[in-house]
Amino acid sequence: MISESAFALRGLVKHFDQKVAVAGVDLDVPPGSFFGLLGPNGAGKTTTLSMAVGLLRPDSGTATVLGHDVWADPVLAKRLLGVMPDGVRLFDRLDGAELLAYTGLLRGMDPAVVDQRARELLDVLALADAGRTLVVDYSAGMKKKIGLASALLHAPRVLVLDEPFEAVDPVSGSLIRDILQRYVTGGGTVIFSSHVMEVVERLCTHVAIMADGRIKTVGDLATVTGGRDLEEVFVEVVGGRTSTGEELSWL
């Protein structure tokens, strides 16, 4: 049942003009899981996650967070959600502390609680030394970390992260992984999209592979891989090629 899932999608569809970006996605994310959504470029991952968290209205279908419909009851559903979208601009003419304070006020949080949590998040995420540096001047890794801090500020029960490890240096990536693992250990649920197979294999308890706007395979990591390498399974499922054959012989 939908209420048993931390996150549930039913029949999500999205068209852009004549192009079908998402073609009827059904997905259940178990509570307390570390869930990886994989797929090649153009598979529909970002569109699916955007509809799932209320950033993009679906043509049809539903998305629920712990039984609460994201589109029918958005205020309650979004209280349970922490979201780090990919490619969506932050209020980057603020410094890190100001951005977190603004985020907390938008969510109606107590200013004293926001201030305490912001200090802790900036310290843990190694952003405190940035001081008055504006977010617009942050490095790519720093922007990912302040985005994660904004998503965590209100202590959500479900985190949805779009490409959290893209363009992140190894040190920042390791720190983000540690924080997410701690969050899941504490009872939270993480859903994230990624192209980095090594990260998915290391972190995830469950995975779904998406291509052509549809979920091609889904399940716990051991079931999906069947003891094989995840990259091998991914290429097989999405119909990729593992050999160049006779092409590029001039190389």
C-alpha cells in the first residue's frame, strides 16, 4: 500500500510538446532505505524527481510522501521533504548563514532553532570558514553542501537529491556520503539520482534503473545486480553498447 512507503509514485506522466519525458512511472521507496535512481542522460530522472517533490506538475499520476499527496496536500507533504534539485539557482547573493536563515524563515521555523541548526550544519559541512563569502562565489562542491544544508535544515523525514555528487571533489563527496549515511542510520530515507556507479554500489540499499521515461528494473541492490557488477547490469538494462566493434579503427 502507498501508506507503507516513504515515497510512492503512481502513473507519473509528463510531456514536453510532442516528447514523452516520463511515460507512466510507478515506484515505491521503502522507509529507511538509501535509494538510488539511475539512468542515462535524457532518461527522465530529473523530470520524475521534480514532479515527485512538487516542482513540476505532472500531466497525470500521483506522488505521496509517507501517505501524503504532494499535489493535493502540498504544505504537509513538503514539511516531510528535504529537496536538493539539480540546476535550480539558490538565493546566491546571500552568504551561507544568511541563506539558511532565509530558508528557515520561509518554512516558518523558530529563528532561534534556525540559528542553532545553521551553525551546526555550516560547521559539520566545513562551510563555517567561508564566512561572509556569497554563495554565488562558492565552488561547485561548496554549493552542493549549502544546498544539502538547506534541505536538512527543517529535519525532514525524506531527502530527495538530484545528482548530489556531480562536480564534487573527493573530499566534499566523502563528507556528503558520511552525512547521508548518518541520516539514514537515524531513520531517514534518501532518494538520489546519480551517474556514479561506485557511489551507488557503496551507499544504496535499493536501486531503480530508468530509461526512455520508464522504470526498467527496481529492487534491493543484491536482487537487481544478482551478484554482478552494477555497471554491467546498467548497460544491459538500458541497451547500451559495451564494445566499439570496428568503429574508430583509425585510432
